[in-house]
Amino acid sequence: MANIVVPQLGESVVEARVARWLKKEGDHVETGEPIVELETDKIDVEVGADRAGTLSSIRHSEGDDVKVGELLAIVDESAGSKPAEGPARSAPPADAPAAGNGSATPAPSAAEPPRATPTARRIATDHKIDLEGVKGSGAAGRVTKRDVQNAVAPPGDATIAPKRESDAAPVNQARVEAAARPRTGDRTEDRIRMSKRRQTIARRLVEAQHAAAMLTTFNEVDMGAVMALRERRKESFKKEHGVGLGIASFFVKASIAALRAFPQINAELQGDEIVIKRYYDVGIAVGAEGGLVVPVLRDADRMSFAEIEVAIRDFAVRATEGKLTLEDLMGGTFTITNGGVFGSLLSTPILNPPQVGILGLHKIQDRAVASNGQVVVRPMMYVALSYDHRIVDGREAVQFLARIKEFVEEPANLLLVS
């Protein structure tokens, strides 16, 4: 007998949820074949069989919470190799002609259930959507949450598109009064169990505000120089490196330069000791299907602009496809989050413990500003630094953010500190 247990899931991850059994009791499994999908607060993990045999016992149902090392199932190795199905057939002669266009035609296999993320399956179940008819956009055709949501309400569906104000009927007092009367029709509510990731996000956000003395300071940055540089170099940069030149790499470089000047922001508090990190692992917040994740650029100070842009694009693609690994998400000494990609003009980012600093970027917007005694319109961005006041003083936080402003407004200076 071989026991299938919850594997080590990475740093700080001690619990998971059984999202879906890929095999049922009595099924034959091969060595390494995935048999169950676990949902953690960071990523979804497929657990495979260590031995070939028959899945003789499943110890936890879908939806159960399990801990690292806990028994999931038992595989009976005495079953040996998979038995042949149906009557034996004689092999065709070695010189038998191949069917069709000259290549061998494989025998049709039994239809397998469509691959889908746990969140996609839950939404499909809630809305009675048949996953067989949903085209997956994830890795290897995997159906994602967005695919199912599009199947529920396709983009541009006239049944859900808001009416234009010009199409609205004139106000009718009788209708207003009718709308104010108590409704007696169907007023349904959906009760959805929080995913492990959403539970952990909620817990860590509350802990961050309770455990740290968190404050936020703000500044604004004139993005004109960076935008002009990107415009001049966009074609040659993309041709040479295969990726566009975004703004993220400028802020990563500027943050590292500022962290070198204010090392206590690249630190953490352990008991009564301040641990200052002399390396720069910068986390980049990415919006994923089940919630925000923060993959980490390791040794970001040694990366070029192109390497940073390629890595961030790779993070975004793999987050969408559910292919980020636990290693991608571990550690980090400082975090950058960009709410501007969603249209945010100003926000207060929450610390990512045990880090003591997080930089928030926002939407670039043309605004009237004073320059050399004149009012001019410039592409401006508000930036925010949230910090742990137990380690970082307000003066240092303000100067840190001012240093980032200087580097971004004069990007050529980044070459002098790289």
C-alpha cells in the first residue's frame, strides 16, 4: 500500500483545500499521474501518485480542508500494471500500410472531463454551465474563471449592456411609486464559500494593519521624461528584446536606488531586532483569477530594464493561466503595486508582511501644474509609500519617495547608480 499525503506546499503554507478529485476509488493510476487537485492560498497544486496501482481509498471529500502531511488517499500497489481492456487483438503486420495520409492513426480514447481551475468549476456549477462547451484560454486549453464568466454573460451581450441615458424613458411618477413599494418577487442571494487564497488575503490584510504601525505618505511624479524616452525607444527596444518598454522597470530601478539610500525600508522586524537586507528581491503585485498575488524578481538590482520587463510580462501571463509556482511567490524584501492599470487615481497600499515598505503606483493623468512660473499641462502620477512606523521614521519615508520622484523625472540618473 502507498499513502498519498498532502505535500510540502512552500514557505508559510500549512493548509490546503481539496478542490477536485481527478480519479475515483477503483481507478487505476500510474506513477506520477495526478489524482487530486489542492487549492492553497497561493496557487493550485496537483498531487500525483508515488506508485502505480489502484486507488483503493479516498480519505477526504472535495471541499475538505487538509494540513501538510495529512493522508489523502491510499493506492493498492498489488494491482500491478493496468489490465488490458476488452478482448485481446493481434497486432497488425509491421509492413501494414498506415491509414489516411500515411501516418498511424491512434485509437480513439475515452472522453476525459475538461481541465478547469477549481474556481471555474464552482462558477460553472453555480450557473449550471456545461464545461464541455466552454473553450479554455489557459495553459493546455484549461478553462479559467474568466472563460466561464464569459459563458455566463458574454462580453457585449445586449441583455446586460447598460442603456444609454438618451434611451431612457421619461420619468413617470406612477413608476416611481411602484418602484418604492415592497417587492414580493424572487430576491435570490448567492452564498459562496471563500477560497483558501481569499481567506488568506483577508487574514493577512487585517494582520498587517493590526501588527504594524502603518502610515502612508504621498507625492506626485511628472512622467513626461519617461514617456518621451519610451516613445523614442519603443520600436528598437521591442525589436531587440521582444517586449515593450513599460513604466514598471523604471520604478523597479528607482526603488532599488532609493532602498540603497534608505536601507531600513528594505528590512523586517524580528522580535526586538531589525534585519536589514543587503539584497533586493522586489515583489510585483499581479491581479490573478483568485485574488492578488505577488511574484518576486530575485536580485532585481542585477537585472537590466529588458530582463525586468520580460519577467513581469511572464508573471502576468502565468498568473492568468494559473501556472505560477510557490517558488515564484516566496520571500521578497519590498513590493510594488500598480493600481493604475485598473484606473486607480490614488490609493493607500497595505503592507505585505514581514516587509516594511510598499510602493503604490497609479494612473497617469494630464493635469495642470505650475512650472517655472507658468501653468502647463503635464502627464502626472500620484505615488504612495506605505511603511511600518516601528522601523521607518516619517522623515525617511518622505525622503525615500522624493528620491524615487527624482529618479523617474530624470531617468538618465538611473545609469549613474546602477
